[in-house]
Amino acid sequence: MNLNKTLKTRASIRNYSNKKPKYDKIIDAIEAANLAPSPGNLPILKFIIIEDEEKIGKITQACQQPFIKKAQVLVVVCSDSKRTNIMYDKRADKYIKQHAGAAIENFLLKITDMKLASCWVGAFSDITIKNTLKIPDEIEVEAVLPIAYPHKTDKTKQKSKPNLGNIIFFETWNNKYKKPIRKTGTH
Ligand SMILES: Cc1cc2nc3c(=O)[nH]c(=O)nc-3n(C[C@H](O)[C@H](O)[C@H](O)COP(=O)(O)O)c2cc1C
């Protein structure tokens, strides 16, 4: 797929087939996430691959989102803020969230490119996931990302997005009108 097609095809898919994705595809998706820009190029994120059915069940419960159980592989994205806090102090939290978002989007685009299915899951009980996966207190859980093949009946399309005319401003906040470009050299 070319980039434009991948961007426009990516969608949150919650309806999965029973076919398990091969291990190299899981690693390819994590590699894509790892290519994202990061503040000071610090290594902030860790990715826990879960294939164990019982753990997938517990994480599904922690998220209270039954569709997750249908995936045979989950990737739990975690962040370690220690070095970012030292380097960036008050800006660290914002930077870590921005980096996690960039990495997760890379992951989802690679998943789309490989014709797999996923969904960014950000709503969960942190404590239940941490207990299930033995994640230390100082580590933050950023997202749960199922990896699966879409169910053969799945026709999910990306949701419609805001109109560009409503989200682009020119020069100052809320100014939606671009001044005509002044031609030079004509008097
Ligand atoms: C930070 C964040 C958290 C999200 N959490 C969930 C979630 O817990 N469960 C879920 O089904 N989708 C979740 N989503 C996916 C959004 O619902 C989805 O991206 C949105 O509806 C737009 O649909 P699209 O991804 O198909 O374009 C989350 C997305 C983001 C960016």
C-alpha cells in the first residue's frame, strides 16, 4: 500500500477472525512503533506481547471491552518516565504522551499496511493490567493494542474526520481566511 492509501484505510477494527497473526508481523508492527520520533531520542516505551489466553481474558476484563478477547495477540504499550523526567522536568509528561501517540499511530499504520486489524484501546483499569503482567509501579500503561486478522464479514471503514475548513487557521487563532498571495514585481 502507498502511504496515502494506508492513512485513509486505517480504521479501528473490533471484529476479528480466528486466524492468528505470525510472529514476524507482530515484530514488524513493534518495529514501526519504535521508529517514531521521541524527545531527546530517549528510549521510553516497552511493548509486552501477550499470547496467553488467560492473560488476554484478564486484560479484556480490565478494559471491559469484550471484542479484545477475540484477538489471539495483544501488545501492551508501557512507558518508563525516569530519564524523560530528569531531562525535561515539567514538560516530561506531555512529551511521553506525545511520543506514545506517535508510536501507536506508526504501529496502527503498519498493521493496516500488512492487512491486519487492530484498535487503539486506552480505557482500562491500570491496576488490573499491572497486576496481571507484573508491571512495576513506576511504569505507566499507555495502551492495549490487539493484533488480529479482520473477520471475513468485517466491512469497517474509517470514521469520517473533521472538515479541513474547520480545523485550519491562518496566522492567528480562529482565522479561517487566507489572505490572497501578493504578487511581486507588478506595479
Ligand atoms: C487515546 C485513544 C483511546 C482510545 N480508546 C479506545 C478504547 O478504549 N476502545 C475502543 O474501542 N476504541 C478506542 N479508541 C479508538 C477510537 O474510538 C477511534 O479511533 C475513533 O472512534 C475513530 O475511529 P477510527 O480509528 O476508525 O478512525 C481510542 C482512540 C484513542 C486515540
